[in-house]
Amino acid sequence: MRLVVACHSYYPSVGGVERLVQGLAEELTRRGVDVTVVTRRDPGSSREEVLEGVRVLRLPMWRFGPFHIPRGYLRTLRHLPADVFHLSGNRVWCADFYLPRAGSFAWPQVMTGHGFYQYEMHRRVWDRWYFERYLPRRIRELDIYTAITAHERDQLLAWGVDPTAIDLIPNGISLDEFNGPRANPLSVRARWGLKSPLVGAYIGGFYENKRVDRLVRAVASTRGRWGLVAAGRDLAGSRYDRAAIARLAQQLDADVVLRDLLPRPEVLDDLHAADAVLLGSSYEGFGLLLLEAMAMGRPFVAFRTGAAPELAATGSGICVDSDEEFVAALHRLEDEGVRRAMGARGREAVREYTVERQATRFLAAYERAITRRAARSGPGASASGS
């Protein structure tokens, strides 16, 4: 099978979607799929290269403030022979410049939107128009939309998307990196310098949807029983940037340490050394951190967003609807037996959320897209871009 994937950025760029696309592309390549990724060219990156067997084509961009305008995007796609095209993302350049022309391509088309950030976070007039009216019309030109959570699937159905065109394929992670040796938890905790007997870890970013302030307030409410180590990218100038979180922690006298973006081995060491993983997000497309908690055998507490309800239903963690419930969940996890039981359930349940399982599900979705496109196009239709 020849697969072309379009995504807004790719390794060495880091982020949840980037890691997902990279993991899926490399796993499919190992299974003999010919994968080409079309993405943006960042400073210092090569225009074309092969990474772990994946051919990566990077397009130059015109940039106007926060907007990226790709040069030669559709022309590049039309010159790529493929059995399936996979579009990753919405409200980003790779989707914005493809969807209006999707009907001019004959190849089978699959889209993964990774949730609806702007719609869930702001819901301004233009966001409502895009997601409630424009996107459902564009999806009709495609063959399969793969939703990553039950919430995303249900939202698509509410917008009138054909249920036969939706496949539910949850995100997956590689379990191999969680099985390696880890730094001594005592030395890691000593490096944090926290005084609390129990510590919750958050790895992500200091963004408006991540609501690290909720975590600070929650650990402060435990009156010294819980501390917090939080690490990730900072979006300076926002209501919830690292400086704002630091001020809040000082005001509440919360036992908190804030860290910058960490190398991957340190991320895994922090998760391993923590007693639980905490996620205060008001919105998540999925919430990969929860899968990482499960793989590390750590219970989680998260608000009801993304995949948190499905993952909590496995017994791996606690899904809450309010700040009060979050604090109550922390008190419940003060019991070591409860933490151990949830951690064990997480290690068992995460086997259903591996990149290998995700790749198998996507291969089935690609085959279904090919079948649906053939039925739509009739005999003799070409599978490559027209």
C-alpha cells in the first residue's frame, strides 16, 4: 500500500499530534506500507529526507503572523501516487488548503481531526460556522473520518456527518519506552525538592486549555499532603503561563515545582517517580498523558474531557467534573492500596491503546476507504490524485 500523510509539522518538531503521526507512520512502514509525509519545512530542516523508513517532504512556507501558507502544496500532492491519502488536523494549513479541493482528488481520503480545539475553547461566530456547517460539508467529499474519542464521534454525529463514514480509532503509544530502566525515584524526588509526602506529576504545557492553575489549587487544598511537579512548554503572556502559575502557587503556599520542556528520558523519570498523574485541562483532543500514566502504572485524576471518561472506565484513574471532586480524588489516592490497584489496571488496559493496535485499526480504515471510494467512483477510477 502507498500512503500519503499530510500534517502541519513532523519530527523533530515535538507535540502530541507530531508524536502520534510519527509513531503511526513508522509502525506502518515496519509493516511494509510505503509512507510519504508532506509537512512544513522549519528552519534547519531538510527539504526531503527519509527518517526510519518514512519519506518526509517539507514545504517552504510564507508566514503572515500566526498564519502559514504552503508553497506548492496541492501541486506536490498531485504528483504523488498513492492508494490512500490521510489528512491529519483541522483549522491548520494542511487542512485549510486541502479541504476546499478535496473533491478534485480521486484517491481514497481519510481524515483525522484530533478534536475541535477552537470550537470547544472559544466558539466564536466563525468557529461555529467552520465546525457546524463548513467541516461537515467538506467531510462528505472524504471517505472516512477517524474520531479519536467517543466525544468527537458524537459531536460529528450531532453535526449531521454520516455515521457510516466515521471510524472510532483511539490514539496509541509505544510501550517499549516505558519498559526500560528508570532513574531512582528517590533521587528524582530529591531533585524536585518538594516537602509533601505525595506528589502528582503533570507534563504538557502552560496553555489556556491545560489549566495548571486547577492543579495548584487542588494540591493546596490538601494542606501539605500533596505536592505538584509540572513541566512543559510555556506560552508567555497568557492567563495561565508559567509566571502566572508560579504567582498562584506562592499566594496559596502550595508545594509546587515548575519545570521547562524536558528531554524525553526526564519526562519518563518524573512520571515514574510520581505517585499519580494529574491533568487539569478544560479541553483535550485526547490526552496522551493519561495513556503514559497507565503505561507507567500510575493512577490519574483528570477532568471530563478528551478520552478521560473512556480511560477512567477501565479503572485506571478518576474522572471528575469539579474542583471539589478533584480534591476528593486526591484524598482517595492517599491510600497506597488504591494507587497500586489503579496502576495495575492501567498497565493491563493500556495494551488496547498501543501504536501497534492503532496501526491495525488504521489499515482497516484505509481498506474501507478504498472500498467506499471504488463504490462512489465506479469501475476504472484511478486511485492517485487527479
